Amino acid sequence: MPRPRPRPSAASAVIREMALGDLPAVFALGEKLFPADKWPALYRTWDEYELAVHFASDSETCLVADLDGEVVGFALGTLLEKRGSAWCYGYLLWLGVDGDIGRKGIAGRLFERITEIFIEQGARMIMVDTDAENEAALAFFRKQGFAQENPHVFLSRNLSRDPDYLRHRDGPPPKRRKPATSSRPNYAPGKG
Ligand SMILES: CC(C)(COP(=O)(O)OP(=O)(O)OC[C@H]1O[C@@H](n2cnc3c(N)ncnc32)[C@H](O)[C@@H]1OP(=O)(O)O)[C@@H](O)C(=O)NCCC(=O)NCCS
């Protein structure tokens, strides 16, 4: 039986802008890294719309780590401009690296490149968010110099006993919400 080809060293990974043809590989890697039950974030979930819409609106800040033709990591970001403020923020929405090639500096290189792009676009601050129990991500971001950690609480209320919900339940199927045009958070430093 032929032996599997050894993977080239992580150091030879190329960080480049994401191309249309990368979408299936990025989506598959994201599904592995962001299963809905692991790091649930109600305002943002990893799905085809999230990736495709983000790629269409912010392709400059969609990067992949390409190791000999294989996508082993990605970083997706967007530039936020706050109304009434001269400040622009680079917001890193998704960062992921294949666990088989973890701790080899790939995320560090993706982060370095996206930071350069944010600066070229005029950002004066970079923001990230992650689950409070995502120790790997927190360790990573702290190592990258993130220090201001502002807790943000998400609350939910089950609507399945709400009279309106019960009335609608047996009616025609609900209209599917159109995907958001971009995964921007509804908060930014200094707001609310
Ligand atoms: C977090 C993540 C992006 C790190 O990717 P990576 O390529 O392994 O990171 P790097 O090799 O660049 O790590 C740099 C530093 O981050 C920290 N770090 C990374 N992974 C860590 C882990 N599992 N445990 C503790 N610290 C970790 C370390 O300080 C590491 O430096 P060291 O290896 O010299 O100790 C990767 O683990 C991942 O994709 N996780 C799942 C998705 C996710 O949570 N993304 C972030 C939120 S969107």
C-alpha cells in the first residue's frame, strides 16, 4: 500500500488572499473547528451564508494559509467604522487552523497579515471575541498583545410557550430570514 505523502513543514505555508475556489475547503475546515454545539454564539454561526456573504463583501480581509495546495487555516475579518467617530476598527471574525498542524505558528502568521491589512485600511484598533472557555484562543490572543478583556453577556428567552409562537406554530411555515449582509457585531468599544 502506498505510504501517505508526508506533509510539508508548516513553515512553508503561504498566507494569501482567499480565492473563490478555496470556499469549499475553508467551509469544511470551519465546520470541523466551529461545530454549533462547541462555541455557540447566537449572533454568528458558521454556515455557508456566513462564509459566502463575508467573502463577497470583504474579500481583502479573507485570508488562507495554503500548505502545498491544501488550506490549513483561515482568517476572516472586516473593517468597522463607527458613526460619528474618526476611529476605524479591524474586527477579526473567524480565525481557524487545522488541529493537525496546530502550535506551528500558522495562526500567528495569519494574524500578522490581517493586522497589516487592517492598518493599510486605516484601522487604529483590532477587536476579537471568543467564548470565555476557549482557552487556546484566549492564550493565542493574549500572546498577540490583546489585553482589554470586556465581558459581554448574551441572554436568551425561550419563545416556544409564547402565545404568538403557539398561534404561528400550526400555520404556514415561517419565512426564512435573509442572511445578514455582513457579520458585524452590534457593539463596539465605547458604544452603549
Ligand atoms: C486558536 C487557534 C487559531 C491557534 O492556532 P495555531 O496555529 O495553533 O496558533 P499558533 O501556533 O500561532 O500559536 C501561537 C500561540 O498561541 C497560544 N496557543 C495556541 N494554541 C494553544 C493551545 N491549544 N493551548 C494553549 N495555548 C495555545 C500559545 O501561546 C502559542 O504559542 P506557543 O506554541 O509558542 O506556546 C487554533 O487553535 C484554532 O483554530 N482553534 C479553533 C478555532 C478557534 O477557537 N478560533 C479562535 C476564535 S475565532
